[in-house]
Amino acid sequence: MLAESNTLYSIKTESSIRQPNEITVKKHYDYVVAIDFGTYSSSFSYARTKGETDIVTVETWSKTNREDFGGRVLTSSIYQKNSDGPFLWGGSASRKYYNRSKHYCYIPNIKLYLTEPESQPPLPKGLNPIKITSDYLKEFHDYGLKHMKNRFGVKEKMESVAQTNTHFTKKELNKSEESHNSTLSKKAGHSTILPSQIRYIISYPDNESDRYQNSLKIALIMAGIINNDDPEERLMFIKESTAVACYCIQQNLPELKPSRKPYLICDVGSKVFGISSMMIDELVDTGKITSHSNQSINKWGTLELDKNMKKYLKKRFQGSPDFTAEQRNATIERIFECYLDDIKFTFESELKDEDSDISIDMTTIISGDYTGFSDPISDGLFIIPYKDLKEEVFNPVIEGIINSIKLAKTALDNELDGIFLSGRIGQDDNLQKILRMAFGTADIKVTSIESAFSVSEGAASFALRKRGLQIPYFVGDSLVKTQRILKQGNEFTTGGKFHNDDSIIDSGDSDYVIGLDFGTTFSGFAFASVSENKENKSQVQIIQEVNSWPKQKGNNLSKAPSLLLYDGKLKYKGKFGEEARQIYNRVSGSDILLRNFKLLLSRHFDPDADDRKLKQLEDFQLVDAIANYLHDFHKEGLAGMSKLLNKGIDKSRIRYVITVPAMWSDEAKNTMREAVTRAALVKKDDVKKRVKLITEPEAAALYCEEVFGDQFKMDIEQRFMICDAGGGTVDLVTFKVGQDRDSNNQLVISEVTSGIGENCGSSYLDEAFENYVIDKLNEAGIIIVQKAIDEIVEKFSKEIKPNFESSNNPESEDMDPISLPASLNIPSEIEGTDIIDSGYLMLSYFEIENYVFKPVINKILALIEKQLRKLSENDRQLDAILLVGGFGQSTYLYDKVVQKFENQKVGAKFVGQPPNGDMAVSKGAVSFGLKPRMVSESVTRYTYGLQVSKKQDGTLYDPYLRFKGFDSEIYYRNVFSKIIEKASRMNKGDLFIKRVFVEYPNDTVFALYSTEDDTVPKSVVGMEPIYKVTLKMPEFEEKIEGEKIEFEVCVAIYGTDIELIIRHDGVVLDKGVITEKSVVTLKYTTIEAKKKKKKLFSPKIFLKKN
């Protein structure tokens, strides 16, 4: 029996506790439970090891938490005299609910009785460090386990019924916990989770030894959480700073990038300040973590603040004549408790007013008469100067943390890529500011981890990580290009034409095809109804368009403006299109009109022309904005479609074709796919089946093929260029007309050269006009009011821009003056001048043409010439150049293209504008949805490569990539191994195969990368995968550990879709999925934009009232 004292006992166990890097993960554990047994508070996280492995954390502790501790629960207990277990635990056992009776024993910070028992108050008879730890963990674990059973019991029941990826929100889970719904518990089938199915991982302070771990293991056994005879690997331990490092990897924090330099993970715990360094491989899953041992870090936890505070209080009360020793001690204790409850974790050490004070009303925290006291309590108040708290309590700890980080940085040869701070003190603004001053550069970033669960969730993440992950080894330079002919089960045969059901939209289970043209300034919605006739052949009805949108009556627009209305905090207000514009113009306040936001998906867009706008963009979620627009645009479009068809629409019977610019990256396309699911157009599992992407020029080409008639009748061998000029982008692709012999010789089109594009659409005219007008008004001495400027630009966009024509005598052309809003307050002395006359802005045709239209139009003309010169010298006269898109209907643009290129050797025999050309893209998208084989061949815009390890071959790779492979040969990791080269001609369905090998039985990560650069990169360092597969190694009876196994990595590109397939001996083992990183973020686009030299004004994304 254990003795009753604070003494810790080192009890021999059959084997020592293994460290995380020594653990071999067994595959028979179905669940992982991670416990962050903290000094002040604790957290409980868990996950399944199979299927959906999302990590869940208990954030609501019901009756155990009477106070908010950020989702954590206090590590404290209250014992009743002569009781065997705790009377209260967790938040219910906080100091505020302890009545200080001699019949109760309040034990805060239970963990300290394990780590430094000699410095803690003595425990009453019957209690010892192991017992109080065991009692607490039993209550803590039982509650967490109940949460876990409710979660997985209900989820598994739902998954057996539903076919969708239904999931429970934290709010729903918390509600079920708070209500203690017994019915839910019964339905959950709690008995299905057996203790033997759970593996545990417990965090421990960086400075603790095996003795602490052994003591904790005994407490877990006494609590009945584990058994003494359990397999050794069932219980894992992980250092707290290492767990935080794992959390950073698991969360894919945007500040965490693959790098050749390490990151420092600094965990400011209660007792210990722990530091780990972390190297991130190009596959973030495989980060390498190393702990740093240094004696100086052991004192810089938050408990050091408590010691400083007690020392400060004793100094303040020392020698005070107004207090007896007993009064002094009691008063200090109450003030200290007030500090713990109200100051310690809310103190802002970076307050600007250093002369401010903190006042504590003593009459509210302790009984007694303080009248007449003068020092240090006056008029019943104890005053703590802010400066004292900063200099005597907080700064010594902050300085200690800074010095420890400097030592760790020195140990890393001063090579450092970033610093991550966790723990509540890690949120301190002053600490972050000092760190940034000491270490922060353009290359070293200081990041605060805000989660209160980084330790427990990081520990769970570590337990879930696949051990022995590898990237494939490159076999040689062999590359096979072939085509798939048939898909049978998991097997593919090669040769012949591509015929994969997954690659095209299945028309058999749909009644409608909808084409969505999400544009920079306007968006189009077209559709067709499909009905099955008796011969089971699709009978296609006419392609129609929805041209009725909210608040757009009488404006003759077929498309809806791509506008969203947000409040001042960038929360969507549920208004889009023209209605959003009208509300913004009519209502005063802090509302923001979001426009041109599609441009943020372009690598060539420069959004940082205005620092104010860029600051706003930092907290703006681009994919959510697109989803908001698509949701409401689609909802109104369906209503219009239903009205035109005079019947209801079954949304489950719709398939979608969504258009994207030809110049878009794979990341941008994936962002659109993600937005479609967030907008609830389709469920995530249905995206591949019901949603296809097509480039805007391809869609427009299909439309032109059907509508041009006698002007330009497409025939075999004809070549034509599509110039799709929209609101934001201008895309050009040259096509050739051919026949598909396998489809009754129907006409098909194929790309002749790779498409090109730029951001030089009609919105750049608006921006150029706005800047010119502002310059004119400034010249006249008029104070600029942004709302008035927006009204002027809107008039230009609606009245001048669409009707502007070229002139042979521009100096004699007259322009209608533009009325100026009254809000500009035009001074009387400038009325009647050449600039302002009778409240009108006087601009000449010459000004509009030379300062607004020509800079943009000339860029488009240069693009057309560049595309023509990509053709062979004898083939630079095309049969036609076809202008489509909203801007493509501009008379001025048409005239300039005709003047420069029609009937020219470098040009075309015919320049045309198809009727209703602004709807060409959305209607062409519908055509593609009905007949997807109409586009047969394309030219790649990117070079694609696989991440591999490659033997030393004389190529000059970065030395830090060197490593010794399993065969003791020298290899280089993270090599970019080319599969498809930029500008390659591809038939839809081409399959490119690269042979690699892996080491049995390790799981393998296959990652595909792309680059727009003409130079093929040597390594993938600094790049992010667009597709990724983690292949779980199959079991091969004849294979032995360490043996090489050859795999084929197959890349198939059809249209805008890319598929990564892994196979062995012809059998498909896995397929690629879109990675989270392949979705465009604003940080990504702004970084890319800084590499580009700005040539035109950037259109505004946000419109704000002054």
C-alpha cells in the first residue's frame, strides 16, 4: 500500500517507458485518446484510427466547469474529510467554490505534486500524489470517454443510414453533452467501444524524466484506465513542445512551409518553457522534430510569474505598520488569488499608457476594516502600478524566454525559418513584439498559436501519424505515354482511345445541364433540358439563358453583376448582384461592396497596389466569398429556369459545367470545385460525377461552332482563334476543326497552341477611368469623396464604355459631359472652366481614348499577336478571330482588331462577333455538358512532375537534400521528376506513366506538382502539391521487409481535370485527391503578385464609403 505523504515512489515496471520515436504503431487499435494533463488545466482529445480520422476535443465539460477556461478543465480537486475520492473536480473545484472549511481540502495544480512534491503544501492523511492524480484522471477520463462514445456511437449509426458525409457540429455535440441525453447514449451503443480498442498518448513537460512517466503510469493503472499487463505500445508519452510541433504540422498552418531551415516550437507551460526544433519536408506530413534540452528553460513557465508576484507583494507589505503578521499574510494571499483570477492571463504588457494603475477593492475580497490604512492600502484600495507589474512580474519571464530562444537558435547555427509560440503567455503582445524585434526578419516569422488544445490535439496527431512514411525512389528516365481504352473493375488496359466513365459527366442520371460562367464583372446562367426517348438516346432541347435577376428590370442585361454586399467586418449580408449595388449606394454606413474578386484567383493579379486594400484582404476568405455568390446566383438562376420551363426543378437531377479562364492555375480550379460544394450546389462526394470544368475559350468555341452560320462556317482543317474578353481576364486559344472517326465523323475541335491570357478585361477600363477622373478633380482642387467617384465610374461603365467607338478624326469627336454628384461640393470659382461646367465633368474623346481605352486595348492586341506568332511561320493567317465575352462585344475593340489583323499575313481572313456573344461562354458550357467529346485535344499550360528520391547523377542539387538510402547509396530527396512538359500536345485521356519503387512495407506518399515556368525545377522545395495520395502498403505474402516493390504512377489529364493513379502489376491501388493546399489563399495570390511588375491599374476589390 502506498504511504500517505507527498513522497513520490519509483516503482519498477517490467519495461521502461518508450519515447515516441521508438514506438511501432500497431494496427489493431481503433481509437486514440490524447491527454494533456496540465498543471493549471487539462484537455482531452480523441480520434478514430480508421476511416475519418478527424481529431475531436472535449470543449464543454458540463457541470464540471462553472467557469470558462477556454474549453479546458481545471486540474484541481476538492476532497471531503474522510472521503475516498474527490468531492468536486475540475471547474467545480475552483477556488471560488471552496468555502475554506476545515472539513474540505482544496488541491489546485495537482500535477505539481508529481513534478515537485517537496514544494507543495502537505496533503492530509489518506492522500498522496499518486492517489490525487489517479482520482482526478479517473473523473476526467470517464467524462471524456462518455463524450467520445456519444460522438462515435451516433456518428457510426448515422453513417450506416446516410450515404452522405454527414457530420456533427461542435455545437450539436456540446448540446448532447450538456443535456446528458440518456436516450442518445443508448442509441449510440456505448458497449461497442471497448477499453482494449483505445490507445493512449500522454504529454509530459520537456524537463521531466522517466520517474514522472512511471508515476503517471501507476496513476493511470490505479484509475482503471489501463492495466498493468497491457501491451507496452498501448501507452505512449510525448513531450509537450513536440506535441505542439505535431499540432502545427497537423493544422497545416499557413506560416509553416517546407524549408531547408528549422522552425522553433516554443511551448510556455505552467512550470516549464519547452523548445523543440522542427524541419518540414516538402510533404508536411513528414516533419522531423527534435527537442532541445537546456537547463535554463526549466524556470520560465507561467508559475515563474506567480513567484515574481508573491515576491512583489511581500516587498510591498514589508515593514507596513498597519498590519500584523497574520493580517499581512492573509491579505497577500487574497490579493494573490485576485491576481490569479483576474490579472495573470488578461494582463496586457503592451499597454501604451504605462502610468495606468490596477486597483483592487479589498472590501470585496477579504473581511476586515481597512479604514485609516495608508500603506500599501489606502481608502480600502490596493493599487498596483502597471509599470511594477510589467517590470517586476512579467518582464523577467519574457526576458528569460527570449534568452532561451537565443540559445536554441545558436545551437541551430543561427539557421532559423520561424518561431511558433504556444501557451497562454505565448499570446502576450509584448512577448511577440520583442521576439519580432529580436528575430523577426522578412525570412523569420513569429507566430502565436491561439488554440488552447495544441498539446492534446498535437499528441493525437502524432499517434495517428503513419510511421515510416516515404516518398518513392525514381527507377530511371523511362516514361511511357499511352491511352486508356477500358476500365474493368480495378484494371486498366492500354492502347486505343480513352473511354473512362469517370472522366465525363454521365448524362443518364440527369434531366438538365446547367452552364455557369462565373465572371469578374458579370456572371451568366444557361441550361438545357434533356429527356430520354424510347431508343434511350438523349433528345436535346434548345439551350436557354436566364436573364431575369433581382433589381435588373429594364437594363437589357442577360447576366448578373458579380457583386456581394458585406458589412464593415466582412460578414456577408445575403445580397448579391444589382441588388447589392443598389443597397450599397442607397444606405449610408460601413458596408463594403465586394467586386472583381474573381481576379484574386489569378497568379497575375496585383492586389497590393493599395496598402489599405491589402490589409482588408488578410482576414478575407476568398473561397467563402465565391461560395456565397454561387449559392445565391444559383438559387435565383434555378428560379428563373423553373419559370421558363413552367415546372419545378429536381436539383438532384442536374449536372453542371463551370467555366474557368484558360490562364488559371490548378490551385485556382480546385478553389472553384471547393466553392461549388460550400455553395451546396452538389455534395462533396458528387463533385466528380456531377460537376465538370471547362476553359472559357473552349466553351466559347463550342458556342461559335453552332451560331456563326454563313459568316464563318466551321469545316475540317479550319483554324480559328477565340478571344474571350471578359470583365477581368482576356483569354486566347487557337483551335483546329477535325473529325472524330469513332463518333460518326462528328466535328471536334482541338487546341493548336497553348492558350495565353492576361488581366486586361473591361474592369481595367473602369479603373483607368477612375484614376484619370481623380487626377482631373485633384487638379481642379476638388476634395475627393469615394462614394461620388464610384457613382461617376458606374455612369461610365453603363453609358460610355459599351457605346464607345473608334474614330478616324478623334480630335473633332464630341463626348457627352458626365454629371457630377452633389456630394463633391464643387467650388464656384472652378465652374465654367475646361474641367467643370454647370456641374458636369468635361472630358474629350481624345482623353477617353488615349488615357482609358488605348492602354487596355493595346495590351489585348499584343496578346493576339503573341498568340499568332506561336504558330509556325507559314500558318499565321487563321480563318477567323472570334471575339466573345462581355468586353468582346465592344465596338471599339472590334474595330481595332479588324484594323490590325483582318486579311493580314499575321492575322485572320475574318474577324467576327457572334450574336449574343456575352452569353457564349455559359451556352458553350452547356454544349460541352451535352457533347463532351467535342473538345478532343489540348496543349498543356504547365509542367507536371512527381516528388521522388533520386540517386546521385551529376546534377547539382542542394547539398541539404542528400541522404543515404536504404541500399546505402547516396540519394537526393524532394527531386522534381518531370512527367508532362509544358506545351505538350495531349489527346483527352492520355495516360502518362512513370515507374518508381518503394521499400516494403512502408506506406508511401505520392505527390504531384506543377509549374508554369519554362525552366523545369530541380526540386519541389518551395512548391506545394496539387494532388496527393498516401498509399497504405498492401500486404504481399511473398515480400520481405526492406524489399523493393515497383509501382507505376499514372497521370491522366482530360480537360481541366487531372487524376493521379497508383498501380502495381496493372491493378489500381489508389487515386489522387485534391489537397487542401491546392486551394488558392489570399496569402498565396499576394505573394505571387509581388513577383509581377504592375503595368495597369488594379481594379478595386472592395468599395468602401468614406
